[in-house]
Amino acid sequence: MRTGLTPAEALASVLSHTPVLASERVECAAALGRVLVEPVASGRDLPPSDNSAMDGFAVRAADLEQASPDSPVELKLAFEIHAGGIPERPLEAGECARILTGAPLPEGADSVVRQEDIEAEGPRVRFQQPVPNGEHVRRRGEDTRVGETILEAGTRIGAAETGMLAALGRSYVAVHRQPRVAILSGGDELVEPDGDVSGGRIVSSNSYSMAAQCRLAGAIPQYLGIARDSPEALEELLRAGLASDVLVSSAGVSVGDRDFVRPVLEKLGCRLEFWGVQMKPGYPLTFGLFPEGTSGLNPLTFGLPGNPVSAMVTFEQFVRPALLHMAGHTALHRPTLDVTVGETLRKKAGRLHFVRVTLERRGKEVVARSFGNQSSGVLRSMCDAQALLIFPAEASELPRGGRARVQLLDETFLASRQPAF
Ligand code: AMP
Ligand code: MG
């Protein structure tokens, strides 16, 4: 087991041991946020035929070449085509056909003149100007062509992809499985939210923040409950988690004499890869693997520190990228932003600090301000923070007005109260 890794080394270790989960077939309508295992090719041309982009008249552009306000051209109104209909016959020279948006263009026609550009209507229609060949015509296959790859493997399915799968006539799609994450918390002081908090007990808030972080990462949390501070209690709950893809526990990974997570994991056959990451908050983070063969199950195992902010920050930095990788995503990390430091920050050189900051737009700049109390027990700091400011390990001061990088925890920071138009 390694110890004292930099956050980058720890992340590299986690990802090097994280598999990509196998494929499953799901209904397209329920595939939002999932990642395609295979490319999706089009089995059809879309649109299926040349069709009209406007309500108007299908014409042969050559018929209108001489049209002008002084000398309009009259074409015989031959028939009508609506969306969902089929032209009854080809369009002959000297004819036009009434056509509605989405209706297939009749053979012989090459262009559409908008209804608004015609003055009189009747058995004969008058055109006062020429029309460029192809005007207001949507070409067969201009969206998708038969055989063309439309969505690459690895694509995250969003709203447009969901619509496209439907347009291609797909009902099911192969996507990576969602990681199942067993979550447990350890500590004699912990109770559930409706529990008795007399005698120094506190609610196991980590259980809930971790489960929520799982869901936000597209994983399926399975809450195992609270383990008391004994090796036996911990072993029982950890065993229950071995059937999951990932096991996440909080607390009991430090050096206290009631910190049993590491010895119990090892007893169960877990190979600990590292303990201790040069970061604040979150130093005691533990990561291990159950090698193949240990009862056939090999969940990735994260022992997160117990302090509420440490648990959340280490989840963000290490568990979340692993969950995304498992589900087939390639962009594993939160977006970052370069910001102006709003007030001078100081620390001892040595560990990288993740500083909880609020962000404020000031003209073209974004200014980051530290949430006053950076204690790892103050969960409020995570409620108020919009980002984590990266205070590099070797730096001891980030002066006011200087530049720094933040990791956006919540993209709604970019959401605006004002419309864009
Ligand atoms: P430990 O790692 O057990 O020393 O816990 C460190 C700190 O985190 C202690 O103050 C615990 O009370 C607190 N803590 C541990 N587990 C949780 C939890 N599930 N929810 C909230 N706080 C916790
Ligand atoms: Mg404890």
C-alpha cells in the first residue's frame, strides 16, 4: 500500500483500476444520460424524400424564369399534396401544385414558392418573380443517410440523441450499465435523521450526501446503513456491500483506535492501493480493490474520511470520476474556470487545498471568495460553495487580485436570471 500520494497520483491510481462496465439494452426513452456502447447507424434516409420546407406551391423553376411584376407567369394549379400524403402524379411543365410543409415534392417539381409570395389564388396561380432552383426544398437524406454513423460509441445520450434514436425507429439501445454503489457510514455517534440526538449523537449526513452524489453521477446508490464502531459490525455491513460495483464507506479510516475500516477491509480480502492523500480536506482517503477471485466479487472500495466536507470533497475528486468512467463517459472531470482571487488566501505549503468558494461575475471576470469557515466539519460551506478553488500544494499564498483555477461543483452557477436574447 502506498501512502502520502499527491491528488493526481491518487486519481491516476483509482482510474487505472477502474473498469468500464458491460453493456445492457435499455429502452431509448429511458436512456437519458447513459453512454452508447456501439455506434448507431441510420437505417433510413431522413427526410425520406425531398419535401417542402414551407406552405406554398411546388413548381419547376424553369417555368418562372421570365416572371416579373410587370409580366407575371401563370401556372395551372394541378393538384394538392399535404404532409403524410403522396403526390398523385408528376408535375408537368406549366403546372404548379399546392404543397404543405413536410409534404413530399412531386416528381418534376424542383422548388417551392411560399404562399406569402403569391398574390392571387384560383385555378391558375400568378407568379411575379423567378424562384432559385431548389428554394424551400428539404433534400432527401440531408439529415441522415442510410448506413451513415449518426451517433458514435461513447456518446452521452441527451435530449437530441433521444429524439434522433426515435427518428431512426429505434426502441432499444445498448448502453453501459450504471454502477451500483453500496454506501455505508461508520460511527457510534451516528443516527438516522429521525433519530435521537441526545448524548452527543449526530445525524449521519454523509450517508445522504454520498447517495446524492452517486445519483448526480448517474450511479445507483444502495444504502446499507450505519455500522457501529466495532470490527464485527463493520465487517457485516461491508460484506453486504461486496455484491456492488463500488463500495463507499465514510469515517473510520484515520488513525484513531476505533478506526477499523482498513483492517476489516484487509481481513475481507481487499488489497489496499493507497491510504493518505496530500490534500486538505480529505487526507485519510483510502482506496482498495477486491482482486478477482475474492468470492468472485471485486468492488472498487473507497474509504472516505468521516468529516462531512472531507467525505464530499474526496467523493468529488475520486469516486465521481471513477463512476463516470465505469458508465462509459470520457469527460470525467468537473469543468474548471480561471478566476480572480477575491481576497488573499494563505496556507502552509505542502498539501493541495480545495477551498470552498462562492463565485461572483464582475464584468468579464469571475471573482472567487472563500467561504469563511473552511473547517472540514462545516457542511454549510458546501451548501454555499459554487466551486472548489485549487490552492496548489507548494503555494502558501494566493494574493488578492491574482489568478486561480476553480472546479465548478454546480454548473447552475452559469445559469442566468436574464434571458440570452
Ligand atoms: P472519524 O473518521 O470516525 O474520526 O470521523 C471524523 C468526524 O466525522 C467525526 O467528527 C464524526 O462524528 C464525523 N462523521 C463521521 N461519520 C459521519 C457521518 N456519516 N455523517 C456526518 N458526520 C460524520
Ligand atoms: Mg468515527
